[in-house]
Amino acid sequence: MDPEFLLRAAKALIEVAGFAYLGQAIVGLFSGAGRDQNVVYQIFRIVTSPVTRATRFLMPAFIPDRHIPFVAFGLLLWAWILTLVALANVVRGA
């Protein structure tokens, strides 16, 4: 397969997960303590759960579970930046 296509697909998946985390944070701020009963919040949680589980697996046990979404968002941000750099190198070399 074309490396440019794979990098663009990876970038799109990273962006979907990152924006889902941002949406989840915004809905969580507006719903307060009742966020677990909010349907939109639950949808965002379903979208972000694979990234959250992978981050929990990768991180050491002393990191509290409530910090894992923040770490996951940070990892997604770095993955997005690295994907952009790799995509720029592929496009420039073509």
C-alpha cells in the first residue's frame, strides 16, 4: 500500500480520537456530576475507550486511573505531530 495513504489514515484516526477526548472533556464540564448518565458523554467514552485501555496497559501502575485520559490525550497529540512530520517527509520525497 501507498505510505502516504497509510499515514493519512493514521492521522485521521488519531484526530477522531483526539477530538473525542476534547468533546468528552467539554461535555463533562457542562454536565458536572451527572456526566455518567449523559448519552453524549457515554458515546465519547465508547469512542475513546480503546485508547484509554491501551494507555492504561502501557503506563505504570502508580499513575492513577483518573489521570489516564490526560496521558492518552498527550500521547495522541505526540502521535499526531509525528504523523504530520512523517507525512511531510513522504510527500516532499515524492
